[in-house]
Amino acid sequence: MSKQDTNFTHADLNQNLQTSPGSFVLIDRKDVNDEKIERKAKTFWQDAWLQLKANKAAIVGLIGLVLLVIMAFVGPMISGHTYRAQNIDHANLPPKIEVLKNVSFLPFDGKDKDNFDVYANRNIKESYWFGTDKLGRDLFTRVWKGTQVSILVGVVAAFLDVLFGITYGAISGFFGGRVDTVMQRIIEVIASVPNLIIMILFVIVFDASIITIILAMCLTGWIGMSRIVRGQFLKLKNQEFVMASRTLGASNSSLIFKHILPNTLGPIIVTAMFSVPGAIFFEAFLSFIGLGIPAPATSLGSLVNDGRKMLLIHPYQMFIPSFVLSFLILCFYLFGDGVRDAFDPKMRK
């Protein structure tokens, strides 16, 4: 194309652009906004909560946990009996709930396995919703009291594991070098001994109690948390935002607790959620083998152990606490699995 043609084209273009204002039509701003494809900005926690709400299994687990916690603290107060009270005349009574006694497929009619009305035979007017044990103690009260103890032990043990594990793993991962090498060798020595043996020996040496059981589980329970925190610190301590803060004069404690640790809360929360059912299971196991909370105090593990002795004669004494224990651990795992998916970016929709 020649220079003359180029000039002609430019001039013609300028002439076409010089149009009157009436040639343009303003459209409504609403029509412009309707064509936008965007969503309101959400924080990391808001996005995680939306993901958690979309997980039906996690919501079911959360609802189950809320109900169990409420019953654990309210249940012992609504039955009219204490978990310590004994009445030999009311020993081994089957479950009986007045409003459900006429429902044939539910075992709450006060009859034993031979379809014999035990309450009428003994002329007992009051009803025990979960029956009684061999000493005449109300199982409804003892089951929820045991649930209360199991939840308390699990939550406190998990909290101590998180607290000590975060501190140990943060120091090891942040400083690295010889400090990290020495601290990891200490963990390897502790982890080489089976944790079950450590807990059993600890409970045998010291008198069995709630505090003893919690401390026994914390002896090795923090190792998994410390390794996770250490790995997160090794990954984040050389990131640009940490190096910038270090350049500006931030102290080591500020770098650990204000800059790196908040970015590791996701894995910490997920690990803590799975630590609680693990602690509940270990407490139930220790109580089942006779190394748990001493009588007359109770836990779900000790109730299952007591019911095992009466399995062939009065199976409800074992099945009821076993069901509550299984349901409690299941709800924790369902909710914990949902929390893990909510904090995992790969699972985001």
C-alpha cells in the first residue's frame, strides 16, 4: 500500500469517527451489570465453612456430636438417679420407657429375653430407660456420665497434644540444622517404644484417675502433631513474606507465632479433630482392660467391660454403651473428614 493510500485511509477513518452525539445510545447500567460474571470475595475461613456445609456427612456428624455433648451433661440430671446410687432390689432390670413399651420391635418394654415382665414380677413402679446393672445402678445415668468423662478425656488430651506438638514442631522446623536433628532423634527414640506399652506402664505405676489417663495418652500423642507442624514450618520459613518480615527486623518469636503459625492452622485443626476420637478410643481401651477410671466413677469403656460379663444373660448392659461409644467415635470421624476436605484446596468446588 502506498503512502497516499495510507493517508487517505486515515483521513477517511477520522471523518467517520466525527459523528454527532446523537449517534450514541446510552444503555441502562443494570444491563451492563447483568453481563458481569463474578462473585463476592470470600475469606479462607468463609470458603471453608461453605465447603463444610455442603458436606452432608460432616453435618450429620456435627449434629450427632452436638446431641451427644448435650446428653452427656444433661442426661445425668433428668433421670432422677445418680451414677453412684445402688439398689440391689432393682438389680438387672431391663430397659423400660413407658411411651415405647407397646412398640413391639423396640426393646423398651421392661421384659427380658424370655418375654417375662420383670418390673411387674418385682412390683417396681418406676422405670429405668436403659435398665440397671448388677448393683441396681441406673444405666441411663451411668452411660451419659461415662460419655461425659470420655469426651472430657478426649478433648483435654487432644488439646495438650496440640499445645505441646505445635511448640515442639515449630521450634524444630523453624531453627533447623543441629537443633532439628537433635529434636528429631529424640522423637525417634520415643516413637520406637509402642505407645500402648508406655500408657499401660504409666497407669500401673501411678494411681488410675482421669489426670493419670490424660497424661499417659499425652506421653506419645503429641508426636504426630509435631511432625505435621515441623513439615509446615520447613515449607513456609523460606517464603517471601517471612524473609520480608525478617528483613524488617521481626524477632524469631514474631516470625513463628505471627507469620508462620497462622498459615499452618488448617493442617493443625484437621489433625486435632482426628486426635479426639483416637484419645477416646484409647481411654475406652484402658478402661476395658481394667486400667481406667476406678469405681464408682465410670466411662464408656468400663461400662462395656461390665456389660461383657453379663452378655449372655443381660446383653443390653453391653450393647447400649457400645452403641453410644461407636456413635460418638463415628460422629467425630465424619465431622473430621468434612473438616479435612474443607481445608484442602484440592477438594474445593
